[in-house]
Amino acid sequence: MTTMSRECRVLVVQNGARHNYAVPLALARHEMLSGFYTDACGNQGLGKVASMLSGISSLSRRFSLLKNRKVPESVLPFTRTFPISAAMDSLADSLSGAGNQGRMLGMSMIRKGLGEADLLYSSFGWSPIFLAHARRKGLRVVTEFYVRPSYWKVHRDEYARFPDWELQPPYMACANPTERLRMFICELSDEVIAPTQAVKEDIVAEGLFPAAHIHVVPYGIDEAFFSIKNRPDPGSVLFVGSCTLMKGIHYLAMAAQRIAQGAGMGRISFTAAGDVSDVVRHKPLCSAIRFLGRVPRVDINQLYETADVLAFPTLSDSFGAVILEAMAAGIPVICSPYCADIVEHGVSGLVVEPRDSEAWAQAILTLTHDRELRSRMAMAAKSRALQYTRDCHARILASALSSIHGRLSEA
């Protein structure tokens, strides 16, 4: 544990368990965490009670997600949850049809206070009311953009091309989400953190923040993924993630169909692990894909043990942790350029434009049939993933925030 940055104390505000609480965990490791505010977790407060109620059949669906949403022990003493305020905000959103920027939750965090923080680290501007309060009190705000700001444009375009894959058009409540980002995130932030160079470039391209104040801090994965013993079932293609347009499930289905039509399906099977709607599950185009639905973490690891290739034709991800998980297990990946910072094309995997189903089919056939190439890429993938551990993420994040704090303090 390092003590080089003790003078910089950071209050982290984050809804959900993004990357298994990687940010507060990293700062706790470096003795920089002054507090952690989140909506709910399964091992504190009402969230803990709710997670216990998940075993009751009538309530299990509502509370089951909290069972695995547990704040790490080193972060727990710094944690404050606001489940009632979060629930009220969610209800208000559902009744109004438009987001209220977490008003109730923001007010609850204001009442809890800023503590002794030097910096406020916000996960995607959560919550704007609290960020504005922190700025008024003289606290500097660092905001993490974990998605590309042009995401909504891509989603709308994709829905326009494939409207029968989702039940309703996206972003009906907001005419221009980019301007909302500007108002409720960028204008309240002093500096920005992005997980990849691609996200940084997208923020600049959208005119939201100057490049000089955007810092690239890649995520990391738990070292446990490196202990997975991959004994591939040749031809087994695995997809992990929600089976939606923005994850590119339709393009994977098109590639599978091409392979089947070319009589190449005999050795190749497709499995998708993640939430899937009945609309997608019953698409004739998806007939070659075995949908498992939401899969517990332990079972995902078992899928990594037998996967030959991970296919991830995402249109939305800014980083793609599942790519790193698979690589750590020794599985070569085929991914889209949207989250390709990790993958060295032709070395540890293949980077393919997701909308080119012919190229995807060919990439899958190449990696599953050429066993020598597959073996080389598997070794390279594991080696590459070693550069993206949680320790690496913690070290880079601590250094970036210390530098930001020092520079802003002198300004």
C-alpha cells in the first residue's frame, strides 16, 4: 500500500456496482478514499435486508440483484447508501417519463455532507444536484465518462435500421441528450476521466470537454480471472452481455447465419450469456444462438473454461470488461473497434467492424479452424491482459487524481 497521496482525499459518488466498485476500492487501497455514496448495496442498510428477502419467491425478482452487489470490506466503513431516495427518484422518473437528475438522492447526499474530501469523483455526473452543491462549497469535481457521449446517436440510428428488435424507440424523453450531458455533467466538472482513448476522442468530437482536461484511466480486472483454466471446446463461440441492439447481438446472428449457409456450422456453436428479451430470443435470425439468459458469475467463469472464442460485436461499450476477462483466461477475442484499446489486432485477437457480418463470419471461421493461430493468440491475449489488472487500475487512478489535485490546488 502506498502513502504517497494521503494529502488527497476523494469522495466517490456512484450508483450501482460499476466494475465491482473498482474506483472506491482503488482509492481505499491507496488511502485516498474519504467517503463512498451509492444508491444501495447488499451488505449495508436496507439493501442488506432486501438482499436477505431475495429468497422469498414473490420478492426475489425485485431484490435478487442486491445479493451480488456487495461493497468490498475495505470500502464498507466509508460507505453510505440511500436506497429510499433512489427508489423515490426511480418512481418519479417512471411517472413523469423524464429523468429528474436524481433530485431526492442528491438532496439526501447533501444532507450527509462532503466530509473532509479534497475532490469529488462522480460516476457519469451522478448526481448533478450534489455536484452543483460541491462546486458551490469550493470542492473540485472529477467526472468519469464510462460511455461515449455519442452513444445515443448510434442507438437511435441502429433502432431506425432495426425497429422490430426493441419494444420502443430509445431516448423518447429527451430530444438532445448531448446538451443534457453538457448542462448536467460537463458544466459541473473540473476534469474528466475516460476509460479509453476512444472515449476521450468522442468527448472532444462532441465538443463537450477540452482534451487537455481529459485523463485516460483504463479499468482493470480481478487477478482471479488469470487462474481460469481454458480447455477450449473447438468451435464454441461465446457472447457475454445483454442481448440488445447496442451490444450487436443482431450482427452476431447474421454472422452465424452466414456460417450456416456456407455449410460451416458443423463445428461451430454460438452461446449468449446475458439478459435477453423474448423479442430477440424468438427472432428467426437468432435460431443458431443458444440463449442462456442472465448467468451468475460462477457460471460465467465455467463458460470461459470451455469457450474457443469470445465474440463481442458491441456498438456501445467504451471498454468491455468481458473482453479482458476472456483474455485473462486465455481466450482470443473478436471485438468491434468501439472497445478495441485492449486488443492488438492480429496478435491477441481480431478487431472487426460489427456491421460487416461477412467479415465477422470469416473471423470466426479463421480463429476456430486455424488451431495454431488460435493457440498463439490465446497466449498473447493472456499476456496482454496482465497489463490491465486491478492493481494497474488503482495505481494509474491514484496517480491521475493526485496530479489533478495538485494542479487544481495551485490554480
